Amino acid sequence: MNGFASTLALVFDFDDTLTPDSTTALLERHGVNTRKFWKKDTKALIAQGYDPALAYLKLLLNNIGPGRPLGALTNADLRAFGATLTLYPGLPDLLSDLRASVKKVKNIEIEFFVISGGLREIIQGHRFIRREFSGVYGCELAGDEESGVLKFEINKGLAPSRTRRNPYLVNRDVPQSKRRVPFKNLIYVGDGLTDIPCFSLVKYFGGTTFGGFNPGDEGKAKRALVEFLIPSRVISMHAPKYGRKDDLGALIRAAVATQCSRIKLERQETEGKSR
């Protein structure tokens, strides 16, 4: 066996996966009619040909400025708002349990990431996320510009500091054998239509996918069935609760333990062939 550690990556969406929708909460705090924002205005821009992420970012910018609902909103304001968010239950114990589980097997590490179509500064504003997660990827506002960090940076092993200097690094082809975190070592947890590309890609290349949804919302329950379970984009879907006795929390713990066993077995098989 070589001396290099195998790395597992647990990747979460943010809004409605780790916390209730943060952009909606920001808008509501400033008195914006969120139903109109999402159901009418955003959909109108998408109908004109806007990418959904750029559509909502444009509308967000339209609400910033003197006399507008969001006022002189800054990234510092977004971080301060992010600090007030409440995460879904069980997340701190989940991360500590997974670290402990991985330590039982020599030379395996686990890292945690957030990939979101929401605002990166809001996510980074939460102390727990900032302290416990290796990277946060999301949409950013700078002055009067709007941009989103591309989604597959984690899989190519690129640190946020590198892609911020050169965003085109993400487009470089990296063979599977040279990826720091191979697809089969990825576990992705998301909740919505914007997660479908990640679900599909991770699952296609051997990773593990789970979905979260609010069982009390009839519309989201139907979408979970039609968009995710029937097409087999995820293994299963559950309420976004991460405690040891919660369905999703228990399944993620089991998935990481299974990944560790797989890696250990693969190493033993490799050692056996090399003798």
C-alpha cells in the first residue's frame, strides 16, 4: 500500500439542504415580496433566456441602492446575515461522527464542502460552516458585477483561492487517476432541480447521492418522487435532519462507513496482487 491518504468528500447543497432558503430569508427581512420575486419576476427573466442563477442575481441587484428594499447592501452585510441563520438539526454531530468513523481506518481522510446557487458570502458568514468546511462554492457579487463559481471545482482538486485567481482552471481536463477526490469517493446531498446535474454526474461515475425534502410540503414531496426517485437520481430522499436516529443522518453515516470498508478492501486486494 502506498503512503498516500484516500480522501472522501461529503458535498452539500446549502439552501433547503442545510438551512431554509437563505436568499428568500434575506429578501423577506428587507420587505421584498418573495412570491413575486421568484414566481413572477425571476420566471420572466428566465423566459427571456437568462440562466436561472443570473436571473435572480440581476433581480437582487435591482433591489440594491438608495430608496430600494435592500438599500446599500454589502458583502459584509451578507456575512452578518449568514451568521444569524439556523442550520437543520444534527449537523455538528454528523461531522464529528464522520471524522471519528474515518479515523478508524488508516490513511483515509474526509472533507466537507458546500456547493450552492445561493450567495457565497451568506454561507461563509455562518461560523460553523466557515470553521468546519474545507470550501464553499456559490454565487458572488462584487460591485456591479455578478458571477457564479463553477460547480465541479471540488472534484478537480482546485482550492477556491486558485480558481478565484483563474476561474478557467476548472475547465482543464484532469484524468480520473489523477483526481485528488475520485468520483466514487464523493457523497452529494441536495434538494432541488439545480442539484440534478450534480446528482447525475456523481452517480454516473460511481459516487453516492442523497436527497432532502420537506415531507410536509405536498409540492416538494411530489417533486421528490417525480424528479429524483423515479429517475433514480438519488438513492433515497428524506427530511433534512442529520442526527444519529434521523433517516438522512443515519444513511450518510452508513455511506461513509461503507466507503471506508471499500477503500480498505481495495487496498488489501492491491497488496495481494503485488506480492
